[in-house]
Amino acid sequence: MNNYKGIVVLFFLLTANISASTVDTVITYSPSMKKEIKAVVILPDSYSCLYNLPVLYLLHGSGGNYASLINIMPVIKTLSDNYNIIIICPDGGGRSWYFDSPVDPLFKYETYVSRELVDWIDNHYKTIKNRNGRAITGISMGGHGALYLAFKHQDLYGAAGSIMGGVDFRPFPDEWDLKYRLGPQSEYPENWDKNTVISQISKLSPNSIKFMFDCGTEDFFYPANCRLHQELLYWNIPHDFITRPGKHDYEYVNNSIFFQALFFNEFFTKSTDNN
């Protein structure tokens, strides 16, 4: 694994300087929330020369916005070029957790990301307009969001990922504005149970969706990711789970994104070759 990691990192270091992807900030509209929402769109250098391209939706973490990940992980521009994929970084409303809040009608980010934004992107760019050409991943809160949305909307996403994701936030009842999105846990336990990633496992069947998740052993979300892994094994749901020493920080994220990119490239290549 260490030699493989070194080859991957060296490859991207050698190609990073020739990246010529285009980065745009677009303004979309959410009918469900009745407001304009920004998103970053990264187009590979080859975009004008190619036909429809696969799309990767990349969700930011708690407190971030549409521009967070392009600033924190500028290498995603190189990933877009190297794999000929369109990368979309939506705005997740700071701390929306990417579900439709059952207590606050101003937060309907499940509807926005999985329906309104997907439709907008497909209508404005040369995309593969089906699940074989669409994947979603994210960081921390965005890791929760990516798996949560992918498991619930398997008609839209063919592959998904999570990096140090909050896949079970119930042990943290007072953190990250969750009590404002779901109501206090002591009063609305059903809201907390229904909206975790782990609670969505029942929607899966073997090989219904390709997905991977990655979390460091020193991360406060590590126990939750291990529980998710064990539950998936119990229900015989194929998946990839990667863990190694690491904390809940962007050093870990910037390492993990390479492996996620390889995973999604393999999915897109196999899916589009078969169609």
C-alpha cells in the first residue's frame, strides 16, 4: 500500500503543474427553499473537445460553503483534468447536513442537491444524464451527506464515497447545529434515528450501488465508521472501507481524495464502457 500510495502521489505531483481545468462559480435557484445558491463547477481542459462527461458531486463539511473545497484541495482541479470528469461543489448551507430538515423548512438541502442542482447541472453542461455517469462524495458532514443521499437516491447516483464522514451523529447531540436541523435529541429521537447514514442500510441490496468510505483511527468519527462497516458486513453489502492512522483534518482529506478519485474513475470507466 505504501509503494502504491507513493506512485499515486508522485503521478499527481508531476501532472499538477499542467492542469488547465476551468473553475466557474454559478448561481442556481432552489424552488424548494426559494433562494439562489452558489456552486463551484470544475470543467476539465478537454471539456470542449469531448461529448458528455461523468459528474462527481463533492460536498463540503460543517461550516463550509461552495468555495471551501477548491481552496482547501486545489488538487481537485488536476483530478478533473486527469480523469476527464466534471466536479461540482455545492453550497450546503453551512450546517445543513444535506437532509431536508423535519423542523426547519428553510433547510431542504436533500431536495436541492439531489434534485434541483442535478437537474440544473444536466441542463447547463455536457453530462452523462444517468446514474452510470454520476457519483457523490464529501468531507465530514459532507461525507454523511454523500452516503445519505446516495443510499436514498440510488436512481440518481451509481457510486458514492465519504471521507472522515459523520455517518452516525447521534453520539454528538449538541454539536454542529444538529439540534436546530432535527430538534433536540431528547425530544425528537426519531428524527435523529431516521436521518443517520447507518439507518439507510435497509435501502441497500448487494451491489445496488458502489461505495467506499475512509476514516482515520484518531478521528472522533472513527467509531461510527467502524460501526457502519460492521453493519454492512452483517447485511452482506459489498463496500470498500479504508482506515489508517490520521486525525479529522485536511491533511487526511488531501491524502484520501486520490484514492477516491481512482475509485470513481474505475466506476465511470466500467459503467460507460458497458453502455
